[in-house]
Amino acid sequence: MEIQNPLRKTKIIATIGPACDSLETLEAMMQAGMSVARLNLSHGSYNEHRERLKRIRLTAEKLCISVATMIDTRGIEIRTGRIEEGWVDLTVGDCFTLFTDGRLGNQEGASITYKKLPQEIGAGTPILLDDGNIELISEQVDEDEIHCRVVLGGRLGDTKSVNLPETELSLRAVSPENRDDVIREMTFAAENEVDYIAASFVQHEEDVTLLREVLADHGVKIPIIAKIENRAGVNNLEGIVAAADGVMVARGDLGVELPLADVPGTQKKIIHMTVGQGKPVVTATEMLASMQRNPKPTRAESYLKEYGYLQRVAGSRSNIVTEAVSLASATMAQELDARAIFSLTETGFTSRMVSRRRPDCPILAITSSRIVARRLSLNWGVFPICFEGEINDQAKLDYGLERARELGYVGAGDLIIATAGSGQKKGGTDSIRVLTLE
């Protein structure tokens, strides 16, 4: 039979702001395929984001679908200060000074928000302003001033970004400079039961550990997606992937921090390493830039099979029984041309284990936990179905089959694979069945 509602295995994370936070627009976005709603804490107030969360959940409940929520933390960013006339034109060869005293900027120089920067760089350090549109080179560094020469000119406006592609700063995702902000963000996430945290400015695995400690103080465990935004994050990628629950490739930031020619290879490296550990990876910023103008992707954009080698999974001995069942279910689904894999799960662990094997058919995760259902919305190829009733495997499977028939995912004559377990604990899956539907 033909599936009435095609299931997109690759998930879509959409940022929700003032332009798209009405109930009508949210409903249209969910129906179009939004899997995760992202709230950027760098913009808007906590009250505004709290109201958006309510509307997102109300809409998802109305549509009877699971949509995860994700907050994106502010992180630590360095910016220039305000300019007297609102902007200043910089020409190649000009002298331009960066100050740490908060003064208004002019043709001679501008203030920066990170007061310790003069202590962390020396002469000959490249400094990029306004997302790399302007480039400076430091020539002399004093106690509270950095004297630079303009290498690439342009118009500098108020509060523009400052990047140092060849410098690893002492700043951390959780540091004295921003600890109060981090505590407020984690408190907001805990109080509002956010499903994921996208952690900005992660440079070391210790950054993830410190965020977990703040969450533990609130008595919650929320999956952390580490954003790789600079060279330090790339250099320490292996440890970050091991510590985090997933990774986000911040292509826009990496395009400023790294030579442009290095970005595609770096992106592939991050994807390969993260997926190899069975964790979700998010590719962000200008994923398909042509979609802003064209309704269809270019031929080059649409041909993604060549990246299949990025999906190879490294073996794991953390739970050998569930690992074996997950591998077997994906292999059997491939050999038997199964319509779907039904994963009965209470923690989401088994569904994620099957997902890491990238089967051709969809994975329908049957769970009685709404939190688990929402979080599984992020995982590749997983489509959660919430079950309310007696928690036993046969009842859950019967409900899942009935719901899948209603949605047009399976039908009479289809062959399906079902995984289940003798217990309701993480990693309890230990059995697999093959069923032909009547």
C-alpha cells in the first residue's frame, strides 16, 4: 500500500519568533513538518518565550502530534560598543583602536564588551568584526587598548560581533562573567519543562559538564545539544561529542571562525563523529539557501546519497543485548522490506538505538511518556506515538498498530518488525518479532 502521510526521516528545527508565533502559523508549520520548535534566548524576554511555549504545546495537542521544544542559550559573545554617529567607514590601512572602557566609538576606534581581551592576545592577532565583514590585525596591545590596522574595510555599525579565529579565549560556557545568566536560562528550562538545550559557545567537554551541574541543582535532566561554533570546539570535538547528548553544526559561525574552504570538510567530520556515536546532529544556518527563492532544491542539493558514509555507526558495548536487537531489527527490516519498525519504549533508549542504524523504513516509537515522545521527535527516522492505558507490551503494540493504520502508515499485507522487552527500564529491550498484518 502507499503511505498516505509520507514520513520525513530527517527532522526540521524551526526558530519561533514574533513573525511566526501565532496559533495559526504554528499549526501550519507543524503540518508542514516542523519537528522541533527552537526559542532563541538571545532575543525576547522570558515572559514572551513562556507564552510561545504555551502556544506551541497547545497547537501540538490540538493536532495530536509530538513536537519537541528547544532553547538556544545566549552563550558568551564579544561585541563592539555603540558608535557616535551610528556607523563609521573603515578603509584598508587605517589605524583603529579597540578600547575596554565603554566609550562611544568614532573614526579612531570602538569599545568592546570583553574587558580581558588585551590580556589574551598579542601583536599580529587577526580580529574580525561584523561577522567577518571587516578584518583587523593587532599591532600593539596595551593594558586596556588594542591598536589595530584595517586589513579588510567596510562600514561598522553599533554592537557588531567580534571574532578571533586564531585565539582560544579563557571564556567558558559557564564562567564568572555569565554564570548568573546561565542560572536564569537553566531555571527557565527546568520550570517550563523544555525538551532540549542548545548550548552556545561550547569549547570543551567541561562546558557540558558544568551545564549539567546547574541543571542538577534544579533536579532535572535535560538533553544538551552542544553547538560547535569556533576552532576550539572543532579541536576538542571528540570530548564534546562524548559529553553531550547531541551536536549542532553552527555553519554560520564556523564560516567566520574558519577559512571558508574548511567549512564543508569540518561539517562532514562533525556529522560523522556524532552519528558514529549514535547521537543526533543538527546542521544549522543556510542548510538550503536556495529555498528562499526556489520551491525546489537544485540537483546538487537534492542528491544526498553520496553522504551515506557519514551514517556509519561505531560499535558500542554499553548495552550489548539492546545493541544486538537494534542492529537485528534494522537488518531484518532491510532484508524483508518491512513497512515499519515498531519500537516499544518507555525511556526512548531502544528507539534511539534503532535510529542510529538508519533503517530505510520508519521507526514508530510507542511510549506512554509524553516527555519521551517529544524528545524522540528530534531523532532521525523516529515517529512517536503516545499510548495511554495499561503498560504491557501487547496492549502497546495493538494500540500502535491501530494508530499507524489510522494514519495510513501501515495496512493489510504489510510486514512489520516489533521490538520489546521484559522490563520497563532503560536498555530492557531483549526481544524481536516479525508480523504480517491482516
